[in-house]
Amino acid sequence: MLLTITCTPPEDAAWPATDLGFLLHKNPDRVQAFEQSYGTAHVVYPEATAARCTAALLLEIDPIRLVRGRSRSTPDFSLGQYVNDRPYAASSLLSVALGAVFRTALHGRCDQRTELARTALPLRIALPAVPCKGGPEAAERVFAPLGWTVIAEPLPLDPAFPEWGDSHYVRLELTGTIRLAGALAHLYVLLPVLDGAKHYWLAADEVDKLIRAGAGWLAEHPERAWITRRYLARRQSLVRTALARLAEVDDAEPEELDAVEEGFDAADDTILSDEVGNDVTAQPASTEAVAVADDATEGDERTPSLAVMRRAAVVDVLREVGAHRVLDLGCGEGALLRELLADKAFIEIVGVDVSMRALNITKRRLRLDRMPERVARRLTLLQGALTYTDARLRGYDAAVLMEVVEHIDEPRLAAVEYAVFGSAAPGSVIVTTPNVEHNMVYETLPAGKFRHSDHRFEWTRAEFADWAFRVAERYGYAVRFVPVGVEHPEFGPPTQLAVFTKAATADGSTRGAA
């Protein structure tokens, strides 16, 4: 198991690359070994010059020591404890070794180079094998928002048999200009997250470790909820505690953080009832754009996340247009559906998504099998693609496409426009999409990057308006725009929302498709 950290100072730097040794508190001229409960960690410097310095952490795993102390009665006793990938793949074992061997560097302390410890350095981090069941995209999702340029190459199951395809391991390379302490903290938290498993039993102090290591970046990370759940091995009592503490950092309500994913039923915390309309549960970060910690106005003690403000804006518009029968097109995993069900004004609600997996997650989260019949009969879930017309979707008061259009390839937008505005032709259509101009506000979002890896495009306010006016004119709608989120004086709101309403004809009826 190997990790290398390379520092290459700029030509005009007043410090040599070998100062990396001071920051890590490990002398480049020595080979050092540190005993761990499961093996030995070695620190060596393959190269150490004024222009370039590389520190390597090599972890030798002893599989016998790793399982020592476990009895045959333990549920996981098997040959797999002795024959596995732990000696080779970067996992929680490497994370623990990193925290032990580079403890002082992880805390950002260096008396000999105090100023350098506070300085962002040009770093390159390489790991030859990282277990990553989410594929290269998962590595990109967690590291890129932190300022890293990510190269994640899948490793083949067996190079001799290319037809077998790729394994769930990746060769990971990170480059960026980041404080060394920050870089170590990213690795300490995110390596176990990508692996999705830990080699030790989680105690309550694991939350403290996460909050300490995530200080300054985790509360603002767009994937913070997913990271928290994976780091804490989905131990829900620990996850809820961690998310509540992150909410304090983020000036948000704990339930406003993205606190549910597949396998976690949101109804465990909140009972949905058509008698109570105060339930608020955030949509998963993986399907949201960016949950905004920066969107706080001066003097505010508590500002909701952008995900919460977006759904509130959509519900407000639905009430304003007098909609009672509503389509949620591209409903995902049911965040908006939950809020619509909590309001008895919406007597018929239809959620449509192309992903059956997303619909199944929605069923579990909303606990449809345990929902009171008077609530359940108001909701219908349909699988369908928005690029095709569907007679089942005709005749509704309103349709919502919340953070959907940017996930569609632009050449296919015309088909979606016809299916929604021409064929289904509801009385009103509400469309939300990110305002790409506002991306400048997000310090952790690299220039030119979209807010989500699956976005095919992100529009400026002018581009969104041009599209909306063209669609409205073609299909006989009037359109107006509503800002969502805290507006920046120059870059505008983080989310832009368009409200399409059918234009009336001279006899008072509404005009259909053009």
C-alpha cells in the first residue's frame, strides 16, 4: 500500500522543495519505520532536491496481526480476513497510518516553517490502487470540489484478459495548490469514504475525528452528506450526530443537510402525514447542484441551504398559480414529492423518472407501504423518459422540472420541450436550473467546472431567458422569472426559475401547442 506526496516549488520560491520534510516532520535523509497494530508504516524519500521532493508512505500489512484477537464466533470470521486486498489497496488502514505517522503535519503545525505550513503548496499525490466502487466519477465528485485536478484511471481485473473489463480499483493522481495539512485531511477522510468500509469498530469519538479532519471544508462540500455516511459506515446514530454538528458549522438546520441516501429511510426521523405540513428533508447532494454555505446574508443567524430554498420557491409558485394536480418530471429520489404530499392543497401528485432505481428509493424513503391510504392515493410514481410523449401526463394543472434540463444533452432538448409543453401541455410549467454566472461565488468550484459531473451544460441568465422565451412563444405560454437563493450583486442568484403559464385566447380559453 503506497502513497506519494510530491512538492515542486515555483521557480521564484524562496524555499526549497526539501522543506516538505520539515512540514511532515520526517527527515528526507533517513528511512523511518513506525509500528502499527496491523503492520509497519515506512517513510522514505525517493527524491529530495531543492527543485523537487517526494515523500512516500509505504504500509506493509500483516494479515495475521490484522485479525488477531478475533474469535471464530465473530460474524465475519472467514478466509477473506486472510486473503484480501488490504495489503495493496489504499483504505482506512492507510488513513489510520497517515493520521498516526503525519499527526503533527495533519494538524498544520511546524515551528521551524510556521509560515510555510500556512501556505498553499503545489502538490501532486499519487496512489497506485484505490478501491472505488463508484468508479472514477466518485473520486472526481469528492476531490474536485476541494481544488484538486483529478486523474482516476480504472485498473483492469487482469491485464492478460482485457475482455474481463475493469475492476473497482483506480489509479488516483491529485494535483493542486493546497496547504499540506488540508491535503492530508482530505486523504484521511476520503480514502475510507471511497473504499466504503473500515477495518475497525466505530465508536462515538469517530464523529469528533471527522469534524476535526473536515474543519474548513466538509461543511461546504457538495457531497458532505454522502461523505459523512460513508465515513461513519452508515451508523445512523453517528451520522445524525455528525450532520447536526456540520449544520452548526454551516448555519443551517440539521434536517436541511443532505441526510438521506439509498438504504436510509428518511421517515425514520420524520413521520409524513397529510395533517402536518412542516416536513423538510433535503435532496441528496449527488442530485443537487451545490448546497450553498456561502449564501448567508449579513446578520442572518440561520440561512437554509439552496436545496431547501429551491423547493420552497417551487412550492410557493405552485400555490400561486393555483395548481392542485401536479407533475414532478425527473422527480429523482422524491425530495419535492415529500413536500408536495405534506400540503393537502395538492390533491394529485405524479412523480416521473427514467430511473427505476430512483423510484424504488423514493418508495422506501416515503414509506409508501406504511403511508396512510388518504395520503398514498394522492401519489403516483411512473417510469418514463421525458424525451418521449406520454398520454398519461396530459391534463394536469402544473408540471415541474426542477434541476432537470441541465442533465439533458442539448440536441435532445427539443424533444423534451415538445413532450412537456406540446404534448402534456399543463396549465403551468416551472423550470429551475443553475445560474452558471453564480459559480464564481463558489471558492471550491474550479473555474470552468460545472456544479455536478452529470451536467451537460449550465446557462447564464441571458441564455436561460432566450431559451424560455423561445419555448413560450412556440407553445403558447407566457413566461416570467423568479430568482432563487441569495442574490449576488454582480452574478445574480444561484438558481434561476422560470414560470410558464398558458396564454389566454380572445374567447378566454387557453391556447394549446403551436
